[in-house]
Amino acid sequence: MSTETTAAADVASTFADALDPDTLSALMRSTWTWDDRALRRDLSALLVHVAAANGPIDAPAVAAAVRATALSTGVGFVSTVLGPHLTADIGSPFRGQFLPAAGNPTVFRTMASNARAEVRARAAEYLQTSGTADDYPDEASWLSLSTSGPADLGAAMRAFGHSDSTAPLRGNVGLALQTLRALGADGAELARRIERDEVRSTLAAAERNGSWDPALVRTRAVPEMAGWKLTGAKHFVPDAGGADVILIVARSVAGPSVFAVDADAPGLRITPLDTIDPVRPLFTVEVDDAPATLLGREGQGGLLMRRAIDLAMTALAGEQVGLLERAIGILLRQQRAEWPGDELVQTVLDHATAIALWRRAFEPDAAAGAATMAHIACSEASVRVAALAAEIVNDEEAERLLRRALSASLLLGGPAAYHERLLERLGI
């Protein structure tokens, strides 16, 4: 290895070590950019790239390309944030740290270009093995798998995403069961009934603005002699049409709380919505003095929803992995000569990134932000590859899959919410 190559590798290694949440957030705080929403979103996206570069990617060439892409993205971000402080030394505490990398971005662009060229030569082989029949267990096993542990839940959701099944897995398992698990002992009885397939449930959290932030909940909860009464409207509720019990986030004087409402309760009305993906339907749930049962402690809904959303994002990411692999399968049925070269490589990197961050999210010791990173990566990858399939293949299956990818990526608030959610999880 030449002296020049060794020096470039040393700069890359040092720069990679600096691309951590604490250093990058301190860099932003040192300039005028801290409150710039576009740059905050870029920071979130960069942290996802970096996490993927440090993730478990088995193919060495693909891992190298993911890392080189993260470094190249990082150079651009650091240069933008430093701005004039990069061009001249007027005392920035970060200029010296980042100047060797940001002062010569061509090195990193070349590194990324060379790494992507290596992937291009192996792209078809990688994509052929991106999903096998063993990765998609039969529908009859999905519910039992969903109760066996995080990895088995992931396998069930991946198979669900790969299919056109109308099973209520997103609402019943991805949302309701995860919320009940977050409740612990207070949700155990209803969770067991779902696991035994005695009842179906879903979670009604978002309201008209589509936000899942419990601070924005306006549905009211009023105590009565024998329980509670709820009044308000929830929107974008998955699988509510076939649910026996609706879990509703409502606000009492103590704050947001989680309540259970029977689907046949007086004052409750369920209305189907016109959606872009009719196979995975969404509903409006309205309550008008509907009787409800409090689950857990009054006012703990904010903390509970944080945990429940993390669990739900991990489950939804599994569905999106299956959807992504379905889109890859559609593309593989076409002649590979019709694939644009750069987009072929990007599809490989998208899949590798999505898989790496999704698997990390359901590890027992997953770090803060792992679930959100998985949801971001899987959302972006599934939409991009489904859009490519719709563009190249242009048939009904591909168009339907693109609509499903869009719907899944936006269900929990979309990019406007999930990038800020990641920064909040990381304390930034």
C-alpha cells in the first residue's frame, strides 16, 4: 500500500470515528445551524448511514460501499455545517478535527465511486439471494411466531410484507400487541387473549394531523362512577373494521392514557377510509361518550407511547423488508439489461442497509434510536425500490406494491416525524 493510500485510509478512519451523535450535534451547536430543520433532517439521515456502515453486512464489497457512502455523505454534511469556518481558521473548535476530510472531499467521492463499482459487478448475485422461501413462513404460523420473541415476530412481519395477505397483523400484532407488551402486567390479560386468537385489536393513536405524538392528543377521557367515557376522533387506524377491542389514546386531566373500548360499545363508530392501499385498510374511529377501561396508570400514556412506538416501528420495519424483497423479486423477472447501473447498485445498498438496521433493532441490547433507524432505512429503501419496480416493470403488481410502500412509510408520521423522532431518541 502506497504512502498516499495509507494516509487517505488514516484520514477516513479518523473521520469515521468522529461521525457520532455527540460530536455532530456539538458541531451543529457551535454554529448557527442548530435550529435549521433541513440540516437537522440531514443529521438524522447521516446517523442512519453511519449506523448501517457499522452494522452486520455479510458481503464485504457491499459493506465497503455502505461505509464509503456514509463517509462521503458525512463530508458533505460537515462542510455545510462548518460553512465559512472551514474556509478560514477563526477559532472554530471543530475545524482542525474535520479539515483533513472536509478539505479534500474528492478522496471520499472517489472511494465511494470505486466501492460502488465493486458492488455493480456482484449486484445480480446479491439480489438473487436477497430473500428465499425460508425467509417467509406460512401465514398459518404468523400469530404464533409473533408471540415467540422479537426475531420470530420479525420473521412473521417480513412474510406478511412479502404477501398480499389481508390478515390484520399490522394492527393486531404490530400495534395493539406491542402496546400491551409495553404496558407489562396491566396489559397482560388482553395480550394473552390476542396471542390465543380469542380477540383482535388495534391501536387508535393518531388524530386528524396524522401525528403519533401523545402531546397532540385531543380525544378526551372523563372519569365516571364505573369507568371512563371517551369523546373524540382517531384517524389512520389499521384493521379497525375487524377488531373486537380498540386501544385508544385519550387525554384526561392527568395527561394522555391508554384505554380499551369494545368495538360494539355505544358511542363508538368505525368508518373505512379511502386509502391508496386497500389491502391494508385504514379507518376512522369516533367515540362519543363511549365507555372505556383504563389500562395502566392514568397519565402514563406519553412514556408508554414512546415504548410502544419503538416496538411498532421494529415490527413495521419487518413488514417493509418483506415488501422491499417483493419489489426486488419483481425486478429480477425483468432482463437485467433494462436496469440502470447506478440504480441496480443502489438497490443492493438499500437492501443491505435495511436488513442490517432492522436486525439490530430487535436485538435484546439494541441502543436508543435503533428502532427509529430501522424504520427510516426500511421506509426509504422500500419506497425507492418499489418505485424503481413500478417504473421499469410498469404492471399492476408493481404499482400496487409502490402504493403499499408509500402507505407503510407514512403510517407513523413519515419523514417529517421520524427524523425528529430519531434525534429525540438520541437526546439531540
